[in-house]
Amino acid sequence: MGSVTVMLWHYTTGNAFADIMADRVLKTTSPPYLTKYTRPELWFSSAKYWEQSASCFPALRRKWQTNMLLTAQQCNGLYRFSLDTDRSDIPKFYRWRELGSMGVLPIELMANHTLLHWRSWREYRRWYCCFKSISINKCNSIQQWTPPGCHGFAKRGKWIALYRGR
């Protein structure tokens, strides 16, 4: 990633959160999610509030708040893990654009990801990928999203820290 520190977030649902906490690892994708065009990958985003591609409701991605709320309700909550990229003890991260130009991911996969996600090209610049699992002990924080209206939080809701690391 060079000398510039970027805070990256791995956004996930409560359904996956329980497994992550039990294993204490953010794991790369595994079968049945792998296809002939994919390899084990772990995705992060530099989006500071929410990554729309983490939603389990692609048809509702028109409004982020509804999307977040419905995803939280149907998938047992929303969680995120933060990670600084300046650490020497984490795998190398690749930006979306680098993956295609370096031949790390085949063009068919790039096209597949592009078709699956509704966001425009400008959103892809926020995506980062690594090809190794990462221990959650290396995360800066683990946070849970509290929906709007809960505990008096404003319209967007609020991320509450469950764990703060280094």
C-alpha cells in the first residue's frame, strides 16, 4: 500500500459475525462462493460509514438507510472491522484497479463483480482486496451499528465500538 496509511473496513452482517468471532479470523471466500473465475479473497472498503455491496438486499440498494436498516433486521445486525494498512503484519492489499492490470484476477471476474454491483465506477476505487485471512486481533476496532431511533441516535444511526485495539 506504500507509505500512505488508509483505514479500511470489512463490513459484514450479524449472520457472518458469529462465525468470525468464533474463529477469531476474517476468512477469505471459500466454496461454494468460489467459481472458475475467482480465488480466495477478502474484501475491504475505505467507505467510512457503510459499503452498499455488503447488503444482502441488492434490489434495495437505492436508499442506503433503508438498505442498512433492512439488512440489519433480516441478517441479525451489521458489524464492521477496521484495519490500518501501514502494518507490516498484515497481507498486501490490492486496489480494485490494480487487480485487473496486474492480472491478479482474470478479466471475467472483474466483469462479474462489475455486473453484480450496482454502484458506478467511482465506488470501485474504495474497494481493496487481499488473498489471505486476517486474525481479528490485528483489527483496530470491531463495531456494531445501532439503527436510527435506538438510544436517541440520529437519522443515520451510529457505530458503537465493541472492541478497540492498538
